Amino acid sequence: MDTGNKIWLYDTTLRDGAQREGLSLSLDDKVTIAHQLDKMGISFIEGGWPGANPRDVKFFWKMQENPLTHAELVAFCSTRRPHQKAAEDQLLQAILAAGTRWVTIFGKSWDLHVTEGLKTTLEENLAMIRDTIEYLRSQGRRVIYDAEHWFDGYKNNREYALLTLKTAKNAGADWLVFCDTNGGTLPHEIAQIVNEVVSALEINPQDADSPKLGIHTHNDSGTAVANALAGVTEGVTMVQGTINGYGERCGNANLCTLIPNLQLKMGYHCLEAEQLSQLTQTSRLISEIANLAPDDHAPFVGRSAFAHKGGIHVSAVAKNPLTYEHIKPEAIGNQRRIVISDQSGLSNILAKAKSFGIDLNKDDPTCRHILERLKDLEHEGYQFEAAEASFELLMREALGQRQELFELKGFQVHCDMLQGIEMPYSNALATIKVAVNGRDMLEVAEGNGPVSALDKALRKALMNFYPEIADFQLADYKVRILDGGSGTSAKTRVLIESRNGKERWTTVGVSSNILEASYQAVVEGIEYGLLLLQSSVKTTVTVSS
Amino acid sequence: MDTGNKIWLYDTTLRDGAQREGLSLSLDDKVTIAHQLDKMGISFIEGGWPGANPRDVKFFWKMQENPLTHAELVAFCSTRRPHQKAAEDQLLQAILAAGTRWVTIFGKSWDLHVTEGLKTTLEENLAMIRDTIEYLRSQGRRVIYDAEHWFDGYKNNREYALLTLKTAKNAGADWLVFCDTNGGTLPHEIAQIVNEVVSALEINPQDADSPKLGIHTHNDSGTAVANALAGVTEGVTMVQGTINGYGERCGNANLCTLIPNLQLKMGYHCLEAEQLSQLTQTSRLISEIANLAPDDHAPFVGRSAFAHKGGIHVSAVAKNPLTYEHIKPEAIGNQRRIVISDQSGLSNILAKAKSFGIDLNKDDPTCRHILERLKDLEHEGYQFEAAEASFELLMREALGQRQELFELKGFQVHCDMLQGIEMPYSNALATIKVAVNGRDMLEVAEGNGPVSALDKALRKALMNFYPEIADFQLADYKVRILDGGSGTSAKTRVLIESRNGKERWTTVGVSSNILEASYQAVVEGIEYGLLLLQSSVKTTVTVSS
């Protein structure tokens, strides 16, 4: 491959992105996201700061059992503490224990942060940068050096800021990254400063021994993407950002915006075309995992990004999409959407069927029937982006390939909460009646919540017929309200992730009654688990390798 | 006033902004917004397209009865129809009837749109531009000319695009506006094209008879703000945009981001300092009117824009805000916010207390007690980062400032689902017993889900004592499982956002029983709403003036 126009993508969704207020990722969420980013073709995936955060330590252990295929997993850390030996610094020991080939070290560029924040001397800060990078290099690590507060530091004390980068360069950093940590810099300033620094540091892109340059921007001025592009125009070849622009305060540079701008408009190479076409799906999957509503108006990947209103406009687009669309939505896996009448989607259905190992022909009327059903359900609030198991069941049903496990006759759930003792005592009781193979089963179970009681009663009723379900476990349970305006009577969407030790799958349920929505997702979770056992060739949703 | 560095602000929230999918403004909403923008010091307020939209006709009538104080109200329209006299064109008659001093006319710059869209000749399009502007000038109007699809047109056929602008200039347009209608242009292209056009049109900013230049950008490439700034750097003196960046597809340039960048960072004059300090309030007010959730992560005006996490970081900001803040939040009417999490130290607690208007001394043992309680609760799965109202209640409780509204004696919830008819019939019934002011209240309510039934029963029991709660509404409801390993018996965390028309607040509940967790969050939501009403000095989250 000609790397002359290559841009390296560095994702920090799992570290800087997770700083977003209200975003909370479990250990399993982080593993799932890392593998999705790997699949999409991101070069560097920053996993966290081991040592600063016990969950990040566990994440790196878990990733050692279940490594990435192509991407480099990166552990993040600060320079050593003032007046301490690098080899004795606990944080540096923790980053080595993470067992990654690549590490990212952030150091201070701004004199004010050295004297007021670190409370040390400008000389000691340079020693901290040098010792840390040299030590990590001596331990066989490759080093990305994040120059924190670069632009503010440069404006405040140009000479000192340059000294910090020269120190990192001489200590053997593979990459030098300009960080606009406070997000206050504007594109014209980025361009000018990067241009000056490239000359001052005597960086020669042709020289393999010269460190490469990266940029890390925040969106506090609403220009994170433009700032990164300004850096690239001046010779930077790594962009750091997050999926959906998640991050502290106003977020980081949004990779879902940066990548198509770089590749489709500026002629750089970031991803293979087929990987780029997964961008929209990745954006939505990660917002579901994060349990944050996707931004419908996000550039490129938002649901409204290629939405057209009005008759003339629509027919103009149909004749020549170039008239009203800045790029082809298919290139990034999004689609044109006509706000009144819906169109297309057949190709998606076919592609999806193929991925499920289902043979479907586009002239088959079932194909259109599936599309209609999908649109009806999405209109009701279902969302299949992150619930592929439910979508496969829907497709098999339309094709007459779905076996009903049982028929629900009804259920009742009863919850009690009595106050008076110190901790409230709570209990739930569920009764369920189902017909399995023509036999009525009436069962009852207790749980410490209504969903758990219902789940247990259902399993009890099915266990004699399908003993395999004893191995199925609920791995995650997420609930979202769909229409805030209706208050607690609003529709709820439940996503349930199930697992059986080897595989994981996600199902969806929607209802104004949270119990009913949960019930739908639980039932489909059990059904899909049994389907997986039947079909030994099944590989699509496998997470572990 | 020295106008040498003045930028004219042109707001199109009421016209282009209203194109946003899901946004619907009533006539009264539009009038309220127009007056708020006038108060804030916007120069031009585009009200709509009379003639194309009957509601916009009424809007201009209504504004004639209730005129703006400082701003120019602007009516919007296309050039005349092909092969028709301007004086006989109904749309132009409608724009005159709107009775504004200023009108904005949009015309085609892109040859493709003339031949394929308008289905007319390139010559006729020039005549349409000339006739329309000359006619409106002859009727005493001042004219802003929006060159639609300017950048795409210029790239496709430079000579023709320039001819359209020369025609508008010669016909007497006061302003020529470069529109990136499809939003596909990047900042470096904007800068280059504007620079070339200024020379080609021989625009002399010193010459009062020369038209001035404006820019209108869309966010399809995520660079609408940077694009407008690039235009300004090249000599443009009017920026068009919308409040909160509302607009079709991915939105228009966000004035709430543009204005502080221009004025606080680039040294241009847009607003008086006192007007600029209304920016955050205006942003939130307009999102309330539009009934859209405010974007907490919006640059400058978002709730998280100046939020700080982590002890060291927080103490650094307290000492010198410049270290972690790109501007002073007060300048645009926002405020610093300390985010509470288990990484917090005492300094966070103190800063938080201050923001709640609670007087707390760091040597007070209560301070440490609050920190311990916070950590215990976060260990149990509570999360206060996104639930500040619950945190304030916790703090007031520790200080003996919390009044218990009622005592819960117990509740029962019963759900039934009966199968057999086509759609499952579901219902929930809740009974609750509470003691309020020493009086036992036993109430029952139905809902279409257990949480809704419980919420209704509780409100019924409290309504006689606290009639104000009738105004409280649930704005959002989120549920997350905390420990996937325990399946459906796992602990759940519920976040509930409540609102009362003016303010929003979020509360949290945690339990293995989803109903109990929801109950906790609902109760605290009601309690906090009442607290807000009691404290008339409360201004932190106030939206309206």
C-alpha cells in the first residue's frame, strides 16, 4: 500500500471518551467496543489508564485473554512523578503490566501547569519526560508522546514548550502528539502553530527515524474536527478522537466526522472502503452500548444526515443526488431518507440475510415483506441496530423458519414493599402459564425484582422441555424511554444481552409496560440461544475468538 | 462605535432552523423567539418565507402589531419565477406585504441547479436575479442576496457563479451572502474561494456603496462554525446561523458557538458584553420553547461545557481557572460546575456546596461525613454525576436541612398480562400507603406499566398536601443494570429527569428491584421540585428570565 497519504487513526473512546459526563461503561462494554473498533480498522485503540483506575487494570488483563486482530491496543499514563526514578514509579509499573506493545505518555508543555499544577521546576519536568520515555523504550515499548496543553503552552512560553517536545523526540518517542487539552484553540491558530513547530523541530517526514506527528483536539470551541483537519493539512499523520465525539465537557474530535472528511473529501487514506461503510453501524452500536441516545443530527452518521423533505427537492435528489448531497451516504453505511415516503432498504435486508447465513433473493416477495415489518416495528420504537438476534428471528419468522417454543397464556407479577425495618424489604412474585408442545404449564417463582421473578417462572416452565437453557445467562439489561413527553407512561425499549459461556446475543422488546417489554426480550433471548445450539455453523455474533 | 471590527449577526432560527426534523414552532413560539433574539442584540432576524407558508404570513402580520426594538426583521423569498415579471410574481407580492425594511432573496449560483432544478437557461437565471433585486429596491426595500450553493457552483463553473454575484451586486444588493447549502465544503476551501471572490468582484470594504459580504454555512461536514470563521478571516462581515445550530439534516452554524469565538477569541465585536452574558440563557430558553432537550455538551452554553471532574483538576481550577478553562464561563452566562463522583475529594464537596448555595466549612466534620456517604452510595451503585438533585438532597440531609415530605408505609404493585386476543392486554395496579403530616393516606392507581401506576398512586396520595406537584413532569427515564453477572436479579440504577416548565433536575435510585429503584428516584424528583419552589433565591438552573 502507498502510505504517502495515509492517516493513522487513534481512538480514545475507552479512555478520554469515557470521561463524558453520564457515560458509564462496564468492563464487558469496553471489551465489546475494542473489538468493534478493531474490526472497523482503527490503528490504535487506547484502552485506559491502568494504575489510575482499578477497572482499567482488569480491562488490560481481559484483553490479554482475548487480543485484538489488527489494531494496537494502547495503555495510557502520565510521566513519572517528580524526583522519583522511572523504574520505581508505580504508575509506570502498572502500564508495563498492561502488556501492550504501545504506550501513550502524556507530559506537560505549559510552564504554568508545571509550576502551579505539578509544583515542580521546569527542569524537573523535562527530566520526567526524558526518563519516562527512555525507561519505557528500554522495556521494549513503543511510545506515543501526548504533549498536553500544547497550544496554550506554546502561546504562553514558546521556547519552553519546544524544549519539552525536543526532549520527547530525543528520548525516542515514536509519535509526538499536539494536544489542545482545553479545546480553546481555533483552526487558523492550529495551522500556524503546527507549521512553525514542524520547522522548529526539524521533523522530516521522509526520515524513518524522525518521530511522526499526531493531533488530539477537544470541541470546546465547536471546532475539534476542523482543528484536526488543520493539523493534517500542515503535516500531521495521526488523528486522535472518539466515536460520536464522546468526551469530557464538549467532547473530543468525532472520528465519525473526521474519517469521511479525510478520506472522501481530502484524498487521504484512513480505512478500506468496506471498513468505512461500517461507520454508521459502529456509531450506533457504540451509542447503544453506552446507553446514550444517538444524535440524529450528527454529520455523516446521523439518522437525519441525509434526510430530504419536500417534493421538488426529493425528485431532484432522485435524478441527481449530487444536487443536494455532499457525499454518497452508502460510502459510510448511512442511507438517504425521504421524510414522507420511505424507500430503499432492500439491499440492507439482503446484506443482513447473507450475514445470518439465510439465502434470500431480492425478487422474493418475502424480502419486501421483511422490510415492511422492519419499518413498522422501528416506527413503534424497536431498534435492531444493536439487537441482531431479534432481527434474525424476525427474518426467520417471515421465511417460515421460526419454531415457536411455547405459547404464552398469560402472566401476573406482584410486588410488595413494606417499610418499617431499617432497610426496605422488597419482594416480587410471578405466575406464568404457557403451553409447551400442547401441554399447559403453570408455574410460580419469586425474585428480588419483577423482571427476575418473571424470568425465573418462565425458565421453570420451560426447563423440562429445553434443559439447555440452564446455561443461558443474562449479561446486560438496558432500558430507555422512547417518548419523554408522556412521562412514566411513555414507551420503553428494553435491550437484553444473553450469553452461554461461548457466545453473546442481544434481543429487544418494546412496550409501555416495562415488564412486557422485558418479557419480549427475555423470550427472544431464550429462543435465540436455542437456535444457536441447533445451528453448529453459527459464527456471526461470536465475540470471543 | 468603531465599526472597523464589527460582525453583523443574522439569525435564521425561525426559517432555516425550523427545518430541523422534529422541530415545530407555533406562531406564538416564533414571536417569543424573535423578541428574545432582539433583546440579545442580533442585528437581523429572518422570520420566514411569506407566500410559501401561510403561517409565516401571519407571523409578519403579528410582528407588525408588536415590532422589534433594535433588530431588523427580515422576510425571505426566492428570485421571481422564470419568464415572469417581477411586479406580477405572487411570492414577491407576499414578501412586500410582510412589511419589513429588509428582505433576503436567494438565487441560484450553480449552473446544474439552473438547468436541472429550475429548468431554465443560464441567461434567464441572471435576469431573474437582476429583476428581483431591482424591483424590490424600487419598492424601497434593502436587499440581502443569498447565493445558494455558492461553493459547489463556484467549483463546478467559476465563471458563471461569479456572473450571478456580479449581477446581484450591480442590481443593488446591499449584502452578498456565500451559502454552503449542502454543507459539504471544508474550511480551507472556504478561505480560498472567498479570498478569490473578493478580488474577482472588486469589493472594497472602505467604499460605502460596495455591497458587504456574508456567509451562511451548514454542518454536514461538522465544520459549520469553522467555515463561517474562515469566511470572516477573509473579509466577510455578516455571519448567518441559528441558535443551538438547529436546521435541516445536521443543522446550521451554531450562533451560540460562533459569537463567543468571534468576540472573545478573535477580537471582533458582535454584541455588548451584557448581551453576550445572556447567551446561555437564550440557548436554553429557545430549546425549551422548541421542546427539544438542551445539548448538555454544546460548546460554551452546554451544562457540561465547564464541568470538572477529579480532585487535583478541581483544586487547580479553583486556584487558577485559566489552567483548565478556555474562557471565563460568566462571559457567556454559563457557570463552572464540579462533577461529583467517587474520585472526588473534599475540595469537590466544598465547591459543590457553594454552587448549591450551602455554606460549608472544610473543617466541619459534616464535610467528611458527606464524602464518606457519597463513596458508600457510589459503591452501592448510585451515580451522582448525572443526578445533582439527589446529591443536593443528600447534602442537605447531612446538614439537617432536609424536610421529609412523607413517610412510606409500603406499596404493592400488581401486573397482569393475558394472552389470547391479537394484541396482548397489559395492565398494572399500584396501592400505596404513606403518612403525610401525621395522616395516613392509602391510595390506588392504574397505569399502563408498573412504574407509571406507582407514580400515579404516589402523586394521588400527596396531591392534597402539595398541589404544586401537578406541574412536575417526567422528562426522561433511564435504566442500567449494574452487575451483568447476576442476570435479571442484578442491581439496577434508575435515573429520572423531571421538569416543571422552567427547570430540569435529575435524581437517582438503586435497587435490585427496578420498581424500588424507580420509586426512590420518583420520590426524590418530587422532593427536589418542591425544594426549588421554596427557595426563591434559587437561580442555578433557571431558564426563563
